[in-house]
Amino acid sequence: MCAIGFAKTRKAVIEKLGNVKFATLIDPSVIISKNVTIEEGAIICGGTIITIDITIGRHVLINLDCTVGHKAVLRDFVTLYPSVNIGGITEIGECTEIGTGTQII
């Protein structure tokens, strides 16, 4: 796994490593609804809620106490810092970093 917070740095390190298989880590306190796709290398921290029909890309880092609304897409290498709330039907592009406490409607 690669837990580097800065998205572009995390991507560069993983690309340098080449063909390596990464674990996906999900804290046991995370609430995940049905029909959620979580790709390799994702890290989802405690207190997070992932609602229905979500796509979480490769090596996404979701920090403590975040909420991701229905039909959201988080592309590869996205970083959500603590307490981010993302509303439904939202797409977050590759290597995007969303700062602590941000709310996206």
C-alpha cells in the first residue's frame, strides 16, 4: 500500500514501482452501501460513509470522517482530507486533492 497524502507524489511513486500488487484497506468502522466499486490500493479511514453506486478508483485515499454521496466517481489517486463531504452525482478527477472540511454539492 502507498499512504502518501499528496496525490501526484503518490502516483509518481506507484508508477516507479512498476507491476506491483497493492492491498486495499478499509477501516472496520466504515459504512459501505451496495453497488460500490473500490479499486486496488484504496485506503478508506474510520468514520467514513460510502453511499450507493459509488466508484472509487485506484490508490484513492479517503481520510477520517468523510461522506461520499450516491453515484459519485472518484478517479485514480484522489485524496480526500478529513471531514470532506461529497454530494451525489459528482465526479472528482484524477490526482485531485480535496481539503479538510470541504463540502461539494
